[in-house]
Amino acid sequence: MEKESICSHCGKQKKLIGHGLCCACYHRERRKRLGVGGEVRKEGFTVSVDFTPMAFLLEELKKRAGAELRDVGPQILWELNKNVGAGPC
Ligand SMILES: [Zn+2]
């Protein structure tokens, strides 16, 4: 499952997480996209996420949410809070 490939952005051999990009490049690109144009409201901002490409991720989140007696939504926020801006993963 976790095979490494060449990142199409930085050219390093890493575990790719999406669009042929390694984790660091993927998040950098995503931040760039989100930061360009468009207004981002900080409150009441709702995002629909299609977990189909990473169904295992949703299963893991559900498992963790169950262990913490949370709903999946707050669990996703919690995981994001732990990981966003936390440097290289
Ligand atoms: Zn990369």
C-alpha cells in the first residue's frame, strides 16, 4: 500500500499522497491553491470532503472518533488541528 515513488514536484523519492506529489509538496500546492483568490471566511466555513479516493482514511477517522467518543466531524477538525502547519510529516 505504502510504496514510494518520485514526487513530480520536488523529484525526491517519497511516499506520494496525491496528484503524484509527496506530502510536503501536496500540502504546499494545496495551500497555494486555497490562498489564491477567493474569500475564505474563518467562521462557518463548511467543506464537503469526498473520501472515496482515500476511503481507508475515513475508516481510520471513524475508528479514532469512536475511541474518543466524538462524532466524525469534530474528529476531523481535531486531526487537522494536530497536523496543519505542524511541519514536515
Ligand atoms: Zn515533493
